Amino acid sequence: MGDMTIPAAGGIRGYLAVPAGAGPWPGVVVVHDVLGMTTDLKRITERFAASGYLALAPALYDGDGPKLRCMISTIRAHFTGHGAAYRNLLAAREHLISDSRCTGEIGLAGFCMGGGFCLQLGPSGMFSATAPSYPSLPNDIAKLGQSCPVVASFGSNDPIVAHGTADRLEGALTGGGVPHDVKEYSGVGHSFMNDHQLPAPIRLVARTFGIAYSAPEAEDAWQRILSFFAKHLTATGRDLDTLDRI
């Protein structure tokens, strides 16, 4: 389907990717990184659809007022755990559930900042599984012990996410008995799953600073995510009765 409008407060842009064939399918809300609604994000959303998920990526930087203010508000929200961005993410979830092509079972996948939103929303009871990639941990790590199932991916050479984050996340999830698959990939850094199709000289600079795409590790992470979602996105979707928690 491509570009569309999500009926949230004031309406925000979204990108909807629909699988081939007949549904219904589980849904996935895809959360962008700090760069926003990029070609790479649309490619990722399309890949979820090609794997059998009705996938919707909301443009979290849309909103009332100047775009810079919306960006700052969204970035702040992923650290604080509250704000308009969460309402928009849950509006995207509701939009998928209301679509007759969706089973009502919804996963959440995000990258960098988007991964932070995944961890914040994991304990909300609103999603059946989350896939955060190179996220920072929320301030209240103990809440992660109440999360839905988590499949998380990190790079050992990440200059942005604190060293030891993967181990801390795994410890919190293990302590709460949360089904999980946490993996840290050796030799790659931040954004190793985000292929922004950069020119060769810029790719070299990105690799030097530990923020480059790396196809082998990205593909392994994709297979882990899809396998994990196939296992956990199979039941009847949850109700929206916890919307007021955010």
C-alpha cells in the first residue's frame, strides 16, 4: 500500500506494507531510528511484509509545530517512557488491529531510538513480542522483567550504546523469566542492520566510527527476529484496555 495516514491525534504519516496472498496476518509496528522515515525504514517494513506480517511504520516526527520540536520531543520520550510518541505508536497498533487483514496479534520492532521504544513498551501488555536492535536501556531496568518476549541484537563495537548493555538486558529478562534471544555480534557497531545505501567514501567513514551496515550480521539478526516472531505472534491479539498506562 505504501504511504498512508494513521488516524491518530491530528493524523500522522505512516508506511504500510502488505504481504502477498490472502490474510489474515499478524501485525508488526516498525519504529524508526533517529533519522526518521527513511528509504531504509521502508525497506525494512517491506521485508516484514514479505515474511508474512502486516507491517506499519509510523512517522513519529509528525505532529503539531515545527519538525525540530517534534524530533526533540520524540527523542526525549524514548528515554523518559512517556510522551506523544507512545500515543502514536499505540495508534499504529490499533490501526493494525482494526484492519480485517490482521489477526490482532502485534509485534514491535525498532532500531536505535526505535529499539528504546520497544524496551519501554515491552512491559505494557500491548505487544506479543518485541525486537529491539542496538537500544539503550530504560532507566527502570527492573520493569524489563515483566516484558513480553524479546529478541534483541547488539554490536560489540557500538560507540553509542553503553558497553555491557546486552548482558544487562539478558540479566533482567532472565530474572523475570521472560522468553528472550539476546545476541551481541562481534566486530560490528551501531546501525549494522540499517543499510542507508551510502556512497563508498561515506561507508568507509561510517565503518571507522562504528556505525556501518554489515550484511552478514544483519542477515543473521533478521533470521533470529523472524524465527522468534513466528513463535510468539500466533495467538489472539490483546485488547486496548491498557492504553491509559502510557
